[in-house]
Amino acid sequence: MTYGNLALHTDKYQINMMYAHWVHHTLNDRAVFDVYFRKLPFGNGFAVAAGLERVVDYIRTLEFGDEELAYLGEQEEGYPAGFLEELRRLRFTGDLYAAPEGTLVFPGEPIIRVEARIFEAQLIETAILNFVNYQTLVATKAARIKQVAPNDGLLEFGTRRAQEGDAAVWGARAAYLAGFDATSNMRAGMLFRIPAKGTHAHAWVQGHDSEEEAFMRYAEALPDQVTLLVDTYDTLKSGIPNAIRTAKALEARGKRMNAVRLDSGDLAYLSKKSREMLDAAGLTYVKIVASNDLDENIIFNLKAQGARIDIWGVGTQLITAADHPALGGVYKLVARERDGVYVPVIKISGNPEKVTTPGVKDVYRIISRKSGKAIADYIALQDETDIAEGRPIKLFDPVHPYLQRIVEDYDAVAVLQPIFRQGELVYPLPDLEQIRAYHRQQLEQFWPEYLRKLNPETHPVDLSEAVWELKRSLIGQHLL
């Protein structure tokens, strides 16, 4: 089985639609799709775009091999040999624009735009949504955790609870780009050059005749990397005292213990008592690591209780985004080719939030020249010139259009950047350290009220008047 080939990492209905286009000789008609999400996860004020590197890897290697074509030949639809040969020749030849990883993004705005033959654009929908939905979700969760512990160490510990191997690796990467400091996953460390950190398990302590013996032998093996898990038996009665004895033995050798780790119990109380005991022993340099189903809410509450924790190991709640396990991003047709030009199309729904925004559009972040902070995100048709020429623009709420203002002294930063043009990669992929720095710069563009964990202000995502009128016009045409 060619497990590494992702050509069939798609839904059956994509293949069927591709076949129907092949039958009707419309496979080469071009189409435009937007990727966006409708609702922010976790009640957060923003999301963090992630997953683009995997999208790039997928598109660059997209190719149907013998095994994939043989499998399709077995399907009940009875795909003919001519269609299968068309698939064999398929490569991505279109254009793709995307928000760079680490960008703060918001509901309703395109974070990816695909312009390609319908034959190609239809195929890649499922994989793009799979990669972007998951990684954006984890990056957003990580950013929330970073917001409540901005000056503490953050370790991603989620591998054993992740939904399979790929989720563990790419989830670790998403967490790191949004501000985590290290991962326990060695493969993610190797692939993406993320610092890898780890301590030892309870089994190490259980596998010795005493806790003190276990600690001492671990310190003998790794004298420069000693972090001791102190809750196997009793944290305060045995764990911390034995850790102190081990630290003193290390000092006698000219070494220093790094930290102790708490993994159960009342973390606020235990961390305060542990700090007292360590400090009384002259071990003020020994840090305290905590784990045990942590998330931003628990960390926030522990800090409010005065917990003396320096480093947080976050696993299940981060890697599974347990309180909001799916982003809900969508991939919607917004324009199709007719007689050589793009014609805008719309989807109408009984749920107002599911009505799409038609046309080939760009997204701009409007930055006040006076404050240097973001005012709004602005969605305009590709052929509009007001933004390019720096003319005053009207910002209004598309849900409550009477709420409006004119903005004059601004800079407009394009959110969507060209990634592929005519199938060729034109975007130099940044490394993870560059993405992390870019993400920090993104956060600096927003006032704290938009970034806070609880009840954040809503960052406006506004339509240009031309987009608004186009949307109203198409709704009217289809409802007559």
C-alpha cells in the first residue's frame, strides 16, 4: 500500500464530480474557491492560521500512481480507462493564495483562495480542509494558553492522546508556531527542529526498591538533565525530600538539578509547599513543572490561586482541542468561468451564516497609521482600486450596515499572499522560528481587548460596498 501518496486523501464525491466534469468536457473550466470558517473556536477573539506548509507539500507531490488508479478501477461507478488516464496526468496547475502561518484570522474572511481548473480545485478540497482545520485549531488553542502564561515555559505533551500519528506530529508543530517552547515528540523534534523535552515516567520510580534510589540512579545517568517526577507515592512526604537529597548529591558533583514535576493532586497547594521546601533547602534555582490535563482555564485559575509553577506540560486538552474539537472551516465555490471570464456565484441557506460571499476577493488588514493597530479586516473585489490607491474607504458591519465609519489615514496589508502560480511554488516557505517571530508581530498589531481570554472584543470583518452590493444582488436574483 502506498501510504505516503495522498492523492486519494479526498472524499468519494470529489472523484464523482471530477468524473462528471470529464464526461461533460468541462474539466478544464476554471473556478475559484474560498476557504474560511464561520465561528471562532473556544470563545476566542482570534484564530491562528496554520497548516500551510502541509498544504504546500501535498500540492507539490499530488499525483495518482498505479495503486491509486487500480483501486479506483474497482469502484462500483465503473470509471472508464480514459478517466483514469486523465487522473494519471493530473498535476496542480492553478493558483493558490493563503494567509501565512501565524497570521491572526477571523470568521467569514478567506484564509485560502484557490483558482484552478475545476478538475483540480475539486480534488484538493478535502485535504486542504483536513490540514488547515486541524492545525489552525491547535495553534489557536496554543495561543490561548500562551496568553494566560506569557512568561512561563510551555511544553507540548500530547502525543499519546492525539488522534493518531500525523495529528501528534503536526499538532506539535502548530503548538510551537503559536508560542509553545518544546515538545515531547521526538519525531516532531527531528522533522521540524522543535526543541524536545522530557523527564521520566512513574514506571522508573516503581521499577526501583525505593524512590530515593530511583532518583539517584536517574541523576547518575543524566546529571545535566535532571527533572524528577515527585508524585509516585507522596509528593510532600517523600517526593520532594528525596528530590532535595538528589539535588544536594548533584551539587556535590558540581551539577544542578533542573526541576521537579507535579502530575497529580492539588497543584496550587503542592506547588506552593514544594517551593517552600526547595527554597528552605537552598534550591531556589530548581523549577517546578506541572502537568495533568491542563488547559488555559485551569492554568488561569491556578495562577489566580498563587501557584508557584514555572513550566506547564499541556497534553490532551491541547492536542485534541477537547472543548472545541473541530474548527468547521469550509471550502466554497465563489466564481466560475463562463466564456473566458469569472462569473460570481452564491450559495443561499436558511441559516444566514451559511450564505456565501460571492466573487474573486482579496482581504486586507486595515492598520491605523496613528496607532499602528488593526482597525478592521476589509474584503474587497479583486478589481477594486480604492485600497490600492489609498483612497478613503467605508467600513460597515455587514450584519448591521448602519454601523459604519470612513477611514482615511491607514495602511492596507494584504492578508492573502501568492503561494502557487500556474502550479509553480512562488512562496519561499519560512522556517518555524521565522513563523514564530511573525506570529508575535501579528499579536502586536491588536489592542489587548481583542486578545484577552474572556469576553474579547470582536475584530470587525467588513465588506466593501461593491462586495455587499454584489451579494445583495445575487441573493435577490435567486430568491425572485
